[in-house]
Amino acid sequence: MTCPDKPGQLINWFICSLCVPRVRKLWSSRRPRTRRNLLLGTACAIYLGFLVSQVGRASLQHGQAAEKGPHRSRDTAEPSFPEIPLDGTLAPPESQGNGSTLQPNVVYITLRSKRSKPANIRGTVKPKRRKKHAVASAAPGQEALVGPSLQPEADAVAPGYAQGANLVKIGERPWRLVRGPGVRAGGPDFLQPSSRESNIRIYSESAPSWLSKDDIRRMRLLADSAVAGLRPVSSKSGARLLVLEGGAPGAVLRCGPSPCGLLKQPLDMSEVFAFHLDRILGLNRTLPSVSRKAEFIQDGRPCPIILWDASLSSASNDTHSSVKLTWGTYQQLLKQKCWQNGRVPKPESGCTEIHHHEWSKMALFDFLLQIYNRLDTNCCGFRPRKEDACVQNGLRPKCDDQGSAALAHIIQRKHDPRHLVFIDNKGFFDRSEDNLNFKLLEGIKEFPASAVSVLKSQHLRQKLLQSLFLDKVYWESQGGRQGIEKLIDVIERRAKILITYINAHGVKVLPMNE
């Protein structure tokens, strides 16, 4: 009897040597057959049957290998499970000489690439796959513009916007049109966006509740539409008017038939924050605004672009307002409470068509963002810096006669004179708490309940994060979530100060749904 040479065979031989004599002894002896002996004998019999089946299978496989010949012997040295490709590709099967293919006996697994997810924002819904809104590509066969920059024959006149004023901020270089790829002449494709993916990102099934469907549509229009033309607002203005694609086919490239956006300086980026804050507070008085990288503008830095609204009433050249008011007459209007509770004011009251509640909404909004260029154009309620417009224009000394100081940017719509439209909403986040402009709240005896409830609800931060995250360019331009959180910290502290002011001065909180 030969000794087995493999460990498995050695174990089988050892167990057989123990089981066979044991079974024979149990069945041949005269001892009583106890239950333990029966179980042990049964187990040994089952194991012997298993060994017999293994021996038969091994002999069958050995015979098949001998029939196929020696050329298959080298395959046994290859590993049984070749490496699975991680790039999701599957190589074609190897071809044989007779034209047939050798199918692999391994199932290849295709690994999905990880999809980029949004930042971990409180209150956001788990991202879901949705179709991306693609922007139409440029028409082939159009030649690039090589001549001088595009200039219209006449400057655009902007109803409700600054005309003739120098909007170039201190330290900013004047803009110039940059020629290059994507800038085209004589066709609808003046500039095509560089990315097909929308800069307005929504990962949930619906947008935040405070943004309407029209808001989202207009935001996408401003952020993703191709630029069909570029027009300066005035010859001395730093702002530019972009004529966007999206109007009727064959329409004239001018605001009205085609949608337009007002492109402002990079220092005015707080216009985007102001738009989202306005919607969250339920005021709905600002125009949709997004941040956009203008590749055809010098330096290519992100700039705010604001929807052009042709329904705004025309403004005067000096105060850029549709209604001329001074600080003294404004305080008188607050005492008259014009149009409140549906009462028609008397002719001698001096009331305008603007509803009384509009001033409360403007004061609250301007205080949170510390916007002074509407109600405090002379910077009388705080210590201005050298860079502020009131100091640059020499208006600071006029604070001795505050009653005659003119209000600015008081704008209405032609079809809706009761309500105001907040334009030029550049806020200041670097103003310290001991230098806040409380003059903006002077004469205000009521505040809107919807806005105050949001400030008290402890959800302002969550909503601002969720809303501002939609604007991809603005989110990245502010340093991501870390930079956005710093801006929200400032607004939250000012909100607490405003709540303290309301409680200390007995200001009423009323529903203002007119």
C-alpha cells in the first residue's frame, strides 16, 4: 500500500483507517448496539460514500484532460480569477484561428464612477439624478470677430436705472471688450457659454419654496443663455446691458423682444445675496440676479447680472427715482400712513401712490444689508469710509440740513405704482456692529410679520445656505460654504440687533400682504 502524497489524501486515508475497523467491530461484536454506536457508524458510512463520489469525479476529469492533448496543460498555471478592470471597460474576447471566439468564463463587473454631490447643506434633500438643461451650441461656419469692439450707434436708455452716472467703483479698471473665441459678429451667437451644464443647480425634485417657477426660469436665463449683443447703459456708465438669446426667432436684438440683463462690476456681487435674502424674507421686491463669469470682459471675473425689467417707471437723472422725495417729505409720508387699510388719502396729505407698508419693507431690508444709497445718500447715520460714494462726491457735509436730502432709487412699476422695486442693492458686510446705520429705521413704526418671523425662527441660516447653493458661480466666488457662512454670520447678528430694536421701541409687527 502506497502512502498518499497530498495533504487531502493523507487526511482521507487516516479517517478511513479509523472508520472501517470501527464499523466492522461494531457490527461483528456481541455487545448491545447503543444509540452512540449507531450514530458513529452512520457518520462513517456517509463519509465513505462521499469519498467514493470524489474518486469517481477525479477519474472522469483526468480522462477528459488526456483526450484534449498537451497544448491545454499550460492553462492550469493561470489564475482562476483574472483581474477585474476598474475602468468599466470590457476587452473583446480572444479570437481563435477557425474564426470562433473564446468566451471568458469570468463575469466582469462595471463600476459606476462616483457622481459629484453637493456640499453637505442643512435642510437639503438627498441628490437625485435629473436631466441637465443643455444650452444650444454655436452655429457652425461663423467667423470670429477680428475688428474693433462692438459698439451701438446710440446708448441704451434704461428706465429705472442709473443714466449718466459713473458706476465704475474706486479701484476698478474700466471694462473693455476682449476679442477671442466665442465672440462673434453679425449673427445671434455673440457669445456662447463655455459649459453646457447649467450654473443653476437643483438636486431635489423642486426648488426652494420661496423661489417661484418664474424666478428659477429667469435665473437660468441670466446664467446660461448665450449673449447676442452688448450695449452700454450710458457713455459714462461702467454697467453693460447684455441682450440674451431667448426671444422670438428673427426678433430685433434689443431689450423687449429679447430678454436682457444688466451686467455690473464684480464689487457689486452682494446684489446676488440681496436677491435671495429678499425672497426668503417674503418681500419679493428685488429683480432676479445671478452671478456669471463674463469671458468677454477683462479679467473674466464673476459679475452680477440683474434681470432687465422694461416695466419700471422712468427715473430722473439726479436721484434715479420715479418719485422725487426728500428726507423731510418722506418722514411726513410715514406719519400719514398713505393707503393703509384701503383708505384713500386726502389731496392735501401730500401722499404719493406708494403704499405705506412699502417703506417698512425697504427699511428692514436696507438695515440688514446696510444699504445707504436709498434713504441716507449723505451717509449721515454712520461713519463712512473714504471709499464710500458720499465721501467721494462730497455729500457728507450736507448732513446739517438732513430735511432737504434727496432720496434715491425709489422705483415703481408703470402698471403697479403701489409697490416699490428694490434696485441697486449693494450691501456692506464689513460694517461693524457699533457703526450700523439706525437712521434707516427712523420713523418706521411697523414691520412685516412674515419677515420678522423668519428672523426669529432660527432657520435663516439654513434657508440662505440652501438658496445660495443654487447659484454655482456665486457659491464658488465667495469661497464655498466657509465663505458663505461668514456672510450669514453678519446677517444673523444684525437680525438679533433688529429684533432687540423692535422690542425696545415698541414697533408693531403686522401682516403686510397688500
